Amino acid sequence: MQQTAVPDLAHTHARPIHWVATATALSAVLALSSVLQPEPATAVQAGPETRPAPSTCLL
């Protein structure tokens, strides 16, 4: 097997503490997303809009 010219990088080897931190962060996001739900959408029937008459003034 051929060796690479670049040495192994530290961020390519995940240690158990990184997995624990990732799992903790993911659990926190899931817990917050289940608690912080948006209000249910309600459709309101809007009445007819009244618009001002178009201006006939030509400058």
C-alpha cells in the first residue's frame, strides 16, 4: 500500500468525545424542536379590497 505524502490530519480521526458531543447536540436540537413548535396556521377569509381610484393626472 502506498503511503501518502501528507501526514494524517487530526480532524480525520474522530475520538469518542466527539461522538458524545455530536449526540448531545443532536439530542438538544431534537428536544427543542419538539417543544418550540410554531402556532397552527389559520386561514382568514379576507373581504374585498378597496383600492383608491387610479389617478388620471398626467404630469
